[in-house]
Amino acid sequence: MVIRSYELMFILDSELSEEETESALGRIRMYLEEQNGREIALEAWGLRRLAYTIKRKREGRYYLMRFSMDTLKVKEFERSLLLIEPLIRELIIKMDEVVSPPIVESDAQEQGTSDAEVLPVEEQASHEDADAAPEADDAEDS
């Protein structure tokens, strides 16, 4: 059994009352618990206009839920979500276990690394070509 972290982005019908919205959120949590998942956080992003009409709706209430679950049970959880009628769209994304921030030039200097290690590969190649070009000119003059 492998437990991983996931994000569930979903959109609920904008015409739901407070009670209906809480009921839909309760069903999502119930389906999560049925699959032995654990809710980490739930963020309400509010009412937003959809990019295109979905199920004859132009607006929806966006939510982002972070949860952890056994990898073998995620598909069953996703199928259960389809039973929730006011759910317009849903998307489950597997989160990376280790997220390392990119090295910034000032950080690289503090760590004692050279500028060549910080530059993207394309820029490194252009800098190396510029350094090599004068040597080639000197060789031709001799």
C-alpha cells in the first residue's frame, strides 16, 4: 500500500444554496473516507466565470482539496465523484513528493558555485562560444 498526496480541483453548480453546497461537500468527504483517504485542506476559491459553457452553466464555485490516499483507490474515488450531480467538473492531480526550489543566481553565489552552473544550458553554450572565438582568431593570426 502506497499513500500519496493529491489535489482535487472541482467546480460545483453556482445555483446551489448554502445547504446544497454543504451537502455536496459532505458527499465528497464521505467518498474520500470510504476509500480510506485523509483530507488535508479545502480551499474555496469562490464564484468564477467558466471559460466555456459546461452542462449549460456559465459560472461555477471552484474548490481545491488536498488529500492523501492509497494509490490503488484513487480511481474508485474519482468514479464516486461522478455520482454527485451538482459537480460540474473535477480533476485529480498527483503531487510530487519532493519539491526543490530552483537555484537563483544570488543563492548560487552564497553557496560558492560559479556562474556557469547557474546559467541555463543555452546561455552556457553561448558564453563558451564567445570565450572560444577570440582564441581561434589569435591562432589564425599566428
